[in-house]
Amino acid sequence: MTMRYLPLIGIALIGATGQSVTGPQNPPAEPQEFRITTHSDLVLLDVSVKDPAGGFVTGLTKDQFKIFDNGREQPIQVFEAGDIPVTVGLIVDNSGSMRNKKPEVVIAALTFVTESNPKDEMFVVNFNDNARLALPRQTPFTDTAELLRAALLSNRVEGRTALNDALKLGLSHLEKGMQAKKTLVLISDGGDNASELSTGDLFRLAEQSRATIYAVGIFDSDDRDKNPGFLRKIAALTGGECFIPDKLTDLVGVCRKIAKDIRNRYSIGFVPATTERAGEVRKIKVVASAPDRGKLIIRTRTHYRAMSNPESQTTSIKETRPKQ
């Protein structure tokens, strides 16, 4: 089943009794499966919370968050916390500039795989002159490390850089995944000299998607095609994070950190109080408080664009909540 997700989304978590789950409940003895129905009247955000020292802040409850839509506080309608499986795409640069970096990139990407939720569904997009899905045609997603390793090694390191086209392919393939949360991890120098898609059009696609994008910039100081500004912008636009490691040996630690961040995020949703015009851009601000953790650092999308075509689809997840 193909699902279409935009930042403007409605989610109803419906248990066996048919009752909507919109706030913290008493945790069940065993994880329960819920259906997720998406609508066009609710905004769902993927939110990271850290303390001033950069440590992950877990175990927060719904009443510790506030959401502001164009400056107006909105009631939180959906709240999920815990290590929920994710649909993840690894978008890996295989252009000529990566020739001497390929072994470290593969090792770091496989570290990300092993540190992620074992129920995540993953895929790989390799790109140089063109972008292509790297898993076998009959396997659109996998949680098997050996298949992902083979996919990461399947492309020769040569040619130019179709970065925008690779991200477009990744965003499109994410929608075929069954998990509600969507993430891309991009490893590249940020440059593009071969795409058909313009950078402006890519930013609009990312803005309209539900994907959180993490960007990892690896390049030499004399790399003429490097574009760290692009990497920072695409990550900030989608509520992810950009990393520019000082040396290749830091790449494994960066990928381990990204995997941990994905497993410690909150899903928070609200219904806008006003009726937006299709295409209208509205600013979002999320704040959280935990008196014993200092001033919290929130990372999520800073705005959303109203949908013009309401849709409704259904999938399922396992509900996971922090231990009380």
C-alpha cells in the first residue's frame, strides 16, 4: 500500500475498542497494535528534545509540551513517545569525489543499521550520474544487514553527482513504507552537478513531505563541489540535523548518534484552530519543560504547508511508551 504523507496530516490511533488515543494512557503489559489513519486536518511533528549538555531527554509527558501555530497555542491531539519503528532511507553519494572515502562510508552506514531499531524497514539509494534504488527489485525494504551491505557496495564510485534526484527518489520511496515515521540519512559533500531536479523544487518537495532528513557532510578542503550550506538547509527544513565531521574516522560516531536520535524522538500532533488556504505556509514553535533538566533544546520542523488534496489511508504501528 502506498501512503502519502505531508506535514499537514491527521492521525488517529485506534485500539481494539475503537477509542481514539490522543494522550498518555496507562502502559499496557505488552505492546498493542494500533491503526493509524491519516487525514488532512491535523499536523504531525517529529520532535527531538535534548538538554543543554546535548543529552537526550526521554520520558516527557504530553502536558510538558506546548505547540504554537502562527503564535497561537494549540491543544495537543496526538502524543507518542518511545522507540517506534521507522521507514529509513540511506542516500549515499557514489560520485568520483567519494572514491577514497567509500570504505569508511560503508562501515559508518552499517553502524547506523546495527544501532537502529531492529524493526525499522530500510532501503538504500546510491547516486552518481544517476540515482537508483540499490536493493533487489523484489525487496523494496529490508531489516537484514547483509542485504543492506550488498546494496551499499553495489555501485561503482565514479562520475558526477545527481544529489537532488537522489533525494527526490528517496522521498518518493519512503511513501511506500509501512511505518508512520519517515527518515532519510544523506551522506554526501552536498554538491550537485548532474540532477534534472532543481534545488528549489527539491526544497519544496522536502517541505511538503513528512520526512526528517539527517545530512552528513564529508569532503576535502579543496573539494570544489562541496556545499555544506545545502546540507544544513535540507536538515533544518525537515527538523533533522546536519553533521560535518572533522575527519573520516568520526563518521562511525556520527551515524551512531543519528541512530540514537531517531530512537528517542516524540511524535506530537495538533489540529489547527483556523482553516488554512491550500498552500499557505504557517510557522510552528514547539516548547517543552522539565525543571530538573535546564533549558531544553527542541528540534523539529519550523513551518508547514497546508494540503490541497485531503486523503485518508491506514497502516499500523506498535505503540511504545516510556517506562513510568
